[in-house]
Amino acid sequence: MFDFKEFLSAGMILFAVIDIFGSIPIIISLRDKVGHIQSEKASIVSALLMITFLFLGEEILKLIGIDVSSFAVAGSLVMFLLAVEMILGVSLFKGDIPASASIVPLAFPIIAGAGTMTSILSLRAEYHVVNMIGAIVVNILLVYGVLKSSNAIGRFLGPSGIQIIRKVFGVVLLAIALKLFATNVVQLAA
């Protein structure tokens, strides 16, 4: 059942975790190295990865004997660490960016990385699937727009503007991570 509040909340959480504006410097660097970014392909593959994980992620967890509440608690801890990265400007999760701007560095891990997948499955414990799909689609449309216009956005915001956006969404993500942790840790204790 579609619920605008859930859709908006899930959309904002995914927006903060995907952090496409915070990835603009990486995207610009990739574009400079290889000359062209396949925005359409990266967006479609990212959407497919996220929606597939939305539906199959829980089954994979059941297969290995982990319940959704446990995964949500673990996911909230990952989200917490991502928020700390965004707020403090430190790098806890290190990853190498290959010389090619193919699907691999854009679709995974920049757009649909571990934090995004963890968040999707964690949020599935609280939100209806239809609201999650809507949130994923809206975020992918935004990602596509940012990929298409990353140079112009980078020039407009400047380095300090991008840093401000990262820090604001870091604080939002931190609050969401704490709420997700508190909600699901109670279910684990029951």
C-alpha cells in the first residue's frame, strides 16, 4: 500500500546513503580520466541491483540463517559509519577506483554500493515494498540527472558547496541510523 510519508522517508534515506552529490568529485575525476561516462547504463544497472536486492536480499539472509532485524541492526551500524565519514570528512571505507568509467565503478560501488544495499534491506524491515521501489526509482532518476550534468553541478556548487551538502546529509543519515538501530534492537531482545 502506497504511503507518501514512507515513500518520502525511504527516498530521503536512500538519497543520503547514495550521496550522489558527494560523489560528484569522484564522477568528475572519472570523466576526466576516461572522457565519457555512460549515465544511462550506470543508472539502469544501479536500479536493477537495488530492486533485485530489495526482493532477494531477505531470501539470501534466510538461506544463511540471519533474520531481517539482525541485518537491520548491522545495517544501522554501517549507516552510522557512513554518516561519520560524511560529517567528519574521514575515509573509513576505502576503495580503489579503476581507470575505466564502466558500469563497475559507477553502478557498483559508487551508486549501489554496500551502504545502499544494506540500507535497502534494513529499510525493508520497516517500509512497504511499493514505497521502497518508488524511492529507488526517484533516486535513480536523480542519479541519472546528476551523472548527465556532473560538470555543471560541480562548477555551480564548488568544493565548499559539495562539502556542506555532504555534512548536512551526514547528520540526517546519523539520526536515521540511530532510529533504525533503536527500533530493531528492541525486536532482537524480544
